[in-house]
Amino acid sequence: MRRNPMKKLIVTVAPTSNFHGKDANPALPFSPEEVADSVFGCWNEGASIAHIHGRDKNGLPTNDTAFFQETDRLIRGKGCDIILQHSMAPANPYLLGQKEGDIDDGIRTTYTDPPPEMASIEVAPSNIIVDGTVYNMLWDRLWAERTAKYLLEKGIKPEVELYNNSDVDDLEYLIERGVLAKPYYVSFVMGMHRVNNQASRYSPKHMMHLVDILPSDTIFSVLGIGNTEFEATTLSILLGGNVRVGFEDNIFIEKGKLAESNGQSVAKIVRIARELGREIASPSETRQMLGIPPLKI
């Protein structure tokens, strides 16, 4: 088991969902101004990475470069040095009335000037099932290889999202193809199995097994969907891993109680981490840990 409890904790916040909206929690940010304000609050609470999705003026998912350009500008305008990570997932086809997600749609989020420091990347097909309808996301290894090579050449650090055991084999493939730079950074997505038949449920044994089979030189983070959020992230803290919280994953701060802000969720996991003896990594420390160049602003 890879465990180093003295290593500082990287806290990622995912403030805006690609699925639910303000109907689920009115505090969920949509506009660039709302997202920037939310990210700034989370930074003040200890988050060092912001995983960002886009929404248009009607509240629908979008990967329009202009949204990310403006959101980044507003965040930096607050003097905030948080690491900006753009999601490369297709804008949710379910909410857009489409049958299939355009897997290249998310690449537009990296066209900002300057480009994001990080981007999330998928490695295997995904099938989202909502209300009896299947929405296909047809990622494959060759797509992942091409996209990882593009990110490498552009100097964008990828966060590889892993949903099950076989995704670790896809990670190994990318490493063997030489398109990922050390240290490799991955995020285990736990508990999305209710709507994604490629995902796996959260359990302590399963998560520990996933950590055990990771390649060397890999730094891992964990996110838990819904009521698994704080249980899964707390176990990650104990195992020497890192965490992600925020409204994309969970709109509640405790059972039956909506979170008032993303910052409230960040503050909760930071408190838990410190109680367990983990100090919190700053954005500059996180850059050093992940091999990301210092921020130039």
C-alpha cells in the first residue's frame, strides 16, 4: 500500500456540474462571475486546484472557449493563484438533447490564452444512462493517446480520470506510449455507477485495491459521488492520497442538508485532513509536487 501521511494534501474543488443545476442546489455557480467568486472562496479555504465546467447564458453545459477564457481572467483578476484545470468532457448530451457526446468537444476548453495549467482526460468509453436512455461517450485508447500527446506538447498537465480496474490498464498503455510525463496524476471516480455502467461503486476494499495496482510514480486523488463524497475522500487522506470535493460531486454538506457554497465543502475536508494529521498544500506547493511550472502572472 502506498502511504505517506506526512505528504501535504492537494485539495481540488469542482464547483460546477456537467449534470445537475440550480434546481438541485441554488448555490451552484453558472456564469463566469459566479464560478470565479466560488473558486476564489474555495482558494481561501485551502483548495489548490479548480476543476472547471462551463455553462451558457441559459444554464446549459458548454465548452465554448469564451466561457473558460473569461472565467480564468476573472479568477486571476482576484489575485488568486489556484491551479486552473479545465474539464475536457463533452458538454452533457443528456441536457442538450443529444444521443452521443462529441468526444473532441472538450478540447476547445484548452484553447484559452494562456492555456489551462491542467486538463482532465478520459481513457475508455462511457455510457451514461438517464431515464431509460443511453448517452454514449466513445473515448478509446487511441483517442486518449492522441489527446495526451497534444496536452504534453502544449505543456498542460493531465489528470487521468479512472472509473474502474481496467482503466488502470489504459493508464499503463499511455505510460508505455510515452505520452504522459512523471509524476502521473490520476483521479479515482467512485460511486458514479448509478448512471454510468462503466463506473464502479465506492467501497474501502475496492479503493485500496485500485491504489495497490497503480503504476509507480503515480500520485492519486479521489472523489466520491453523492453521499460517498466525504467517506471516500477521508479514506484517500488516510492512504496518503489527495481529494476532490464540490458541487459537481455532491450538493450536500451532510445528510439532508444542502451545502451553502463550494467553500463550505472545502472547509470541511480541510478540517478533516488536519484532524488526521495532513497539512494542506498551497497552489505553489502543488505545482512543485505535480511537476507544473511556477505560475507567471
